[in-house]
Amino acid sequence: MLTLDRKDDTRPIIDAQLAAGGGRIVELDGDADWREASTEIVGAVRVDIRFPKFNDGRGFSLATQLRERAGYAGKLRAVGDLIPDQAQHLIRVGFDDVDPDRKGLEADWARARTRFAHAYQPGRGNVTPLFRHRHKRPEDDLAALNARYRDMTPQEILRDAIENKWVGKIAIMSSFGAEAAVGLHMIAQIDPATPVIFLDTGRLFAQTEQYQRQLTDQLGLTNLRLLTPDADAVAEEDNDERLWRRDPDACCTLRKVRPLDGIIGDYDALITGRKRFHGGGRMALPVVERINGRIRVNPLANWDAAAIEGYFQRFDLPRHPLTDMGYASIGCWTCTAPVQGNGDIRSGRWIGQSKTECGIHSPAQNAAEHVAAE
Ligand code: SF4
């Protein structure tokens, strides 16, 4: 395996997770359909694309589509019949490393990857292909947005997003969970009238509801948008109130995804509080991504637990009452438990199940059509 030169500060984190035996790896043939692949790679921290022959360029196209249209930000590895002359093109379309079938050419690969200063084909990261210098529309381009926010603080990202980029068309989603106060406090300093979307599933802890009221009042947030599941749908689909146990995905769809879908057209962009250190599929979280055709801004993606704790202390923010009892990530009472031992921050969610996310940050089944229609 040979490392290419593409710069990205998430790589050491992903490498550490893979070395520890964690993280999902997806293998794709170079001729895979990118729309189908964009669904398959959700939650993956590394995607391997296979090149069957060195003169078969479909793997380059697939990589470009995953980076630029699907917003994939994890690790991308090229495997198969590749030659050193292809190093620059691999970098330009967003590969991080290459595992070529032909061995013994390490010196040639090292020379090839530093030979050119400009890119002529679509790429990712700091590389802007020449033909786009004149025609580029940064406001439509995920790579440009991520480059724009690369060195900004979360507060700077939020200010730009709220006051410049998506004025009047942006909201923050908040669970009013263990870390929610940080992002909400930042929002309150910029514009306390920013809509705050709160999904009340009907299964929340009483402490969460109390914390929501306390935090909203204390921070002076003036535009809380409370979403609840459709009562008729709940009566029909969860009449025994056990759907969370029988089919938690269906329950999250009923109580979270569909209520959010009902208002999502009101906004061009939604802010989330997700962070890479939460692990799992979040390890590869970009600052800006596109889900089902809508922008998600994750200003705290780069922050770790220490940074969050430091912010709480600096501004003396109130804590969720359940954090003292060992709850590190807080959702519905039916599906949330305290973290045991050295478990990771989200290990108390959906214990004993493969489920790790509720679905509001995942592409819908017809995501490909949404992306294609943009
Ligand atoms: S977290 Fe559990 S109770 Fe809450 S909506 Fe999802 S499955 Fe249902």
C-alpha cells in the first residue's frame, strides 16, 4: 500500500480506528453505479475501488462522483492494475492511497506523485482543476464549501452560514442532549432567532424536556420549532407502543424521520451537532455534506470531548441532568442507557442492536434521485 499526498486532517483518526479493527470498509468495482454506491457506503470509513485494468478509467469517474456528488469524506483507496503514471490523477479525483497489483515500483510512485503542479481533471481537497478557475460556482460545490470552512472555528463557520451563506434559510437541529448546549450557545451569540428544530418523539426523558425549557430560556433562543409525530400514523403503526422494540428503524422513521421530512423544504441548510469523535460512521464526517439534496453543516465535526468540555466550563453552561448518571448520548428513554465502562460515547444507544443512527442524517432510499435532481 502506498500513501498519496492528498492533505486531510481526518486521515490519522480513520487510520487509528482501522488499526484498532473498527470501522466499515466497502469494496466497489470501478464500474459500479455511483448512485447505488452512495447508499452502500453510508457509514464506511474506507472505500476501496478496484481497477481491473490500468487502461480502464471508470474507477476514476466513480471516485469523482462519490467525492463531489455523494459527499463521501472518508478514506478512498485504489486497488488493482494501476501504474505510477496514474498517481496524479488518483490524487486529483480524491484517492488517499493505492494498493497496486504490480509490486516493486515504490520509487516510481514516489516520483510520479510530485511531478505536476496543476490539475486538469476534477479533484478534491486543495486541488482545483484549471478549467474550473473561470467557471467555478463555489456556492454549489461541497468541496469548495469544505475548503472554505477548513480553517475556521465552529463559531466562524456558524456566523458565515447564518449571516452570509444561507440567510433566513438555515436552522439548527437539536436533541437537547448531553452536548447540545455548546452549539446552541454559539447560535445564540450570533442570532437567537435562528430556528431550533426539536424532535419530540413522545419517548423522551422528562429530564430532556425540562432541559430543553431551561436551555431555551437561559440562552434566549426565540424560535423553537417543536416537531411531533403524526398522531394518526402513531395510532395506526404503533398501536401497542412497542414498535421501538419490534422494528426500531420503523419507529425512528415514524417518530423522527417523517416529522423532519415534513418541514425540511423550509430550509436550504440544517446545522447538526455531530462530531467525528462520536465514532462509527461519524468518523468520516465532513463539515459540509449533502443529504437527500439538502445541505447539512456540521460545525463541530472536528471538536473532541476535551474541546466540548472546555466550552461548557468557559461559558458555565448548564448540563443535561442525566449526564451525572452516566448518560453520554441521550435519545429516547426506551433506547438509551448509561455508558458502561470505557464504552464509546454512543454505546448506550440501541444496546444489543446493530442500529447506531436514527436515520435523520442518512440518505433516504431514493437519495440517488434526489441528488441527481439537484
Ligand atoms: S430512538 Fe427508539 S423510541 Fe425513539 S424513535 Fe427511535 S426506535 Fe423509537
